[in-house]
Amino acid sequence: MASSSSPFSLRPWPIGDKKPKNLGEFISRINVQSGGFRNVTEAKLREEIAAQQHGRVEAEGSSDEEEDEDVELKSVTAAREEFLKNIEVAHQSAMLSLDFVSLLLTKQDPRALSTLSPELRELVGIGTLGASKLNESNIIEARMQDDLAVATGWRLMGVNNMVDSVVAAAEKLEKEMQLETKYWADVLTVSEGGWAVCAAPQEPHTLGVRFGFAESAPEFRNSSIAPFRRNDDGTVRLGLGRIGGGSQRVRLTLKKNGIIVDQSPLPGRIPDDAPLQDRVREARNTAFHQELWYEINREARTLLSSDVYSDSSSITWKQDPETDLIFTLEDLGEPDNANERMANMQCSCTAYYIYIQFLLFQGHRQNYHRRTTMAQLPSNRMQSPYAILRAVIANTEYFRDCKAMTDFLDDLVFTLKRAGISTAACKSATQPLTPILLQGSLTRRNAKTELNFINYLAGRLESAFELAITPEVRIFGRARIMVVPYIQMHFNISLTPFPPQNGTLESNKGATSTNQKTKNPLEDLYPPADLNREAYPNAKDAIYYIQQATVRALTQIIAVDAGKKLRRDDIYWTETVHGPGVVDRDDSEARVNIKEDSDGRLILTLDGQWKEGNHTARHVWTWRGDRGDEGGNSITDAVVRVMQSYSQQGDGVAD
């Protein structure tokens, strides 16, 4: 079908002649071919023309150019042929498709004859090819109405579901508002109660309460924060971590021979539905007692020399072979039936229970003062244990020794009065004694002064006493306990009043008003230990000195009184082999002694011996605080009898 009249016939691109188009191209060709105008001569040009005419010489470079032109012409011709072939194939395919569609349409529409080729019409005719549907469409009017009704129903159901969702969301929002109102009401109650409400460390979006102490040990300071968890009913639940959900308290139990004689009480466990403030307070108390238990366990390891023993569940201090003071950490959830049968409790365990809590709180205050006013300690330096058990042990020993001293002095005074020494008297006072830091009217009161004063009261227990046998013979004492670095009781004995700054006792005031020019006879008879060097380590040693000093002072007094009554100058006191006594030139002897009987009461005895002819007569007079001598004699009268070498019948016993 490629004819000259075909619209698809292609012609090659026109090829121009090889002549120069302008003068510049002509000049450039001359410069390339013949070396330029300088080498062009008339003779040379004539030779080239003649050679070209005879076919012997070709122009320079003509063969190469012709060869290139032939190759290019062949490639263009091949491309043209291939292009024309592809166009012809496409044209034939389009004509076949047109004939097929036109023949198919001639059965129904005669207008398709215009596009049907004459060759195909003559060959097969028209209307010989047909087509029909395999399945009839099921989309009918009734079904369209049903589909419309179903779509409308679904739309109405969607609207109803949306309305129900909105109503449910509104109800949920209202319920959530009620729960949040309860939650925030509890949180505000805690905040208004003075508790620190803050964000939980590990959960920044959760509120919590800090119920611990900033000056506690790091193990307890970092875990004393509880997040507020909301219950299903809107109330707040404390998310207690390390301290757990239980409540615990330190308990003190006093046992004698394995039997409980005193015990600190345990508070009742608060119910789960208690107000949030009470639950926070209970968590704080539990954390405080857990730290207290931790601190006394640390301290117990350093007090083995004080008979303090610890194990995993208890700490035991053996006060004596029969008495044990036991510290335990009790769970308030367990029933407390230990003291149901106890009666006449001493309540000393309750006092110590309050005291050890105060000591831990005081330790927190000291840490705060050190942290805010002093240089910081290295972070890797471990803090020394608090002196809690030490203070309990020291206080027990202090009050025990002071009671022993007071009982001895009272018993001694009553005994001396029974023996006729009417001037005998004693005065005593215990803390609080005014410390030096609070005596001056110009003392500046601040937090440090308050802290020092409390430390003085807690760690420097002092008491003072005065024994007066006669206005001239006076014995002044002062007892003080040392807690650190070791537990030690100090009894200082003096024959002159202590300086006023050591106490504000009426006895000291009265002593200072007496005639200080009168020398105390005990300075020569039986002086005490030097105050500047050493003190008596316990009440037993101090009582022994007072007892011996009283015997010697009493011996001198009755010797003087007996000499005055008998108007003799040969009666005097002396140290005998068996102890102090009153003697005379006739070898009459009256030895004075103070000792305890089987009941533990003091007994003042006068053992008199004198000559009756060739025999030695002897009689013993005794006086006790609750009774005097059976004959109603005073000790001076008894000495006078011995010095008179006189004895009633039956009174003397011959050796």
C-alpha cells in the first residue's frame, strides 16, 4: 500500500550541495585543504584541474568524505525501511479491528456499513456476525427500592448508635467528674493538713505525698514518698512502696527471770477506710519506727561491752543477771495479747518508748543544723550511729544510782536522828538544772541555743545532794552521767559547795549562806577524792565514802560531846584496829560502825567495851531508821556510859 499517493509515504531529508554557503566557509576550506592562500598558485591550480578532468588525481580528503557519506546514507535508508514497516503493521491491525467491529454492528445498526471495507462485505456479507449477553442483570426496580430501604435503615441505626454513644460518653464523663471530685477533695485535705504534695519521682504525671523526714538516712529519705492511686469509688489509695502496706512499731519489753513485768503498749491498726490524713500519718509513723529500728540495730553492734546482744528479730540488753530489756519491731496487724495478764506495770518501758523516739527526732534536728550551718561532710563518709541505746542504758544506770544514793541518804539521816543527832539532814535535787548557757539574762536565744539546751537535758543528766551531820560537817555531792564516747557514771564528792553555775539547788544557796570561814572537820579526818583528777565511778563507791566519812565525823562529835558531859579531857576519837572509835585513858573503847542488815536497812552500831574489875565488859547499842535503841539511849549517852565504866546489871557481857 506504499504508493506515491499514500498519506503514509515518507521521504528522506533533503541533502544540500557541498558548495560553500558563504565567503567565510570558502576561506576556511582553502586554509584546510591547500595550506592557505599562501600556497595557492596559478600553476598548481591548473595542474589540479587538469588531473581531475583526466581522473588521475582526486582532491585531498575526497575519498574519506565520500566513504563516510555512503555509510550514513545506508543507515538512514535502513531506518526508513524499518519505520515504514512498523507503520504498515499498525495500519493493517487497525483496519482489521475496524472491519470486525463494523461487521458486528451491521446486524443491529445499518450505519456501520460506512466503515466496513468493500472487500470484507463482498466476502462474508453483512449481518453475519452477532453477540449476546451471557447473564441478564439482576438489578430491577424492586431490588433498587429494597436496597434504598436497607441503606436508609442502616443510616438511621448509625444515627441511633451515635446518639447512644454520646449519651454514654456524657454519663461516663459525669461519673468521672464525681470520682475526680472525691479524689481531689482527699488530695486537698492532705495538702491543707500541712503535708507536702508533689509529683512522684518515677511518675511525673502522678501526684504523691512526702511523709518522711528530710534528715533521715538515705535509705529511708528516698522511699518516703507515696503516690496517690485512685480507687474505683474515687477515694485515694496510697501506693506504699518500700514501707509496705503494714503498720509497725518498736516495742520495749522488760523481763525478770523470763517473766514479762513491763511492756510498752502498741497502738491499734487504723482501718482501711480511715481518712487519708490518718493513713498518711500512719505511713509516716511506720517509716519513722522502721528507721528507729534500723538505727538501734546499727548501734547495738557497738555495745557488746554493755551486755547488748542483737539478732535478726530482737535486741536484748541485760541489765543484770535477772533483768532483760528487749527491743522488737512489731506488726500492728497481729493481735496484742502479751500483756493481758500483767498488773501493776511500772510504765518505765512506755517512758523509754517515748524517749527513744525523741532521741531519733533530735538526731534529725542535729543533721539539719549541721547541713545548714556547717561544712558538708564527704559524700562517701558514713554517719556514725545515733546514741539511742547508749542514752537508754546511761539513763537507767543514772536513775538507779541516784535512787540508791537518795535512799541511802534518807535512811542515814533517819538513823542518825534515831541515834540523837538532831542536826542531821539531807537535801537533793535532780534535773532540770539550769545550764550555763541559759543562766545569763543576756544569752541570745536562737535555734542553736535551743538545740544545745535539749542536748544538755538528754545527754547530761545531773543531780546534786547535800548531807549535813552538823552545821560544820557537810558533804556535797554531784552525780553526772556520760553517754559518749563511753557510758560512765561520775560521782563528785566535795566538802565545800559546788560553784553556782553547776546547779541552782536550794542546798547550794543555803550552803553559801553559812559561815564559810568554819573549816569542815572532814578535810582532816577523811577527805574525798580530788575533784580535778578522778570521780567515784558508781553510787556504791560514793556511798562507801559517805558512810566512812559519817562514821569518823560522828565519832569525833560524840567524843567531844562525851568529854563535855563528863568534864574530862582524856576522851578522844582514834582509828582502832577494828575501825574508828572513842577511847579514854582507862582503855574504855566505843567503836562506831554503819552497816546494812538482812533487810537492806542501815544500822548504826556502837560497840562499847570497858573494864569491870579484872574483866572486860561489853555492850552493843543499835539504831535503825524505823526504830531506835531499846533503852531509848542516844549514841552520846551510850558513849558516856562506856566512858563512865558503868553498866546496869544485865547490860554488860563479859568476854
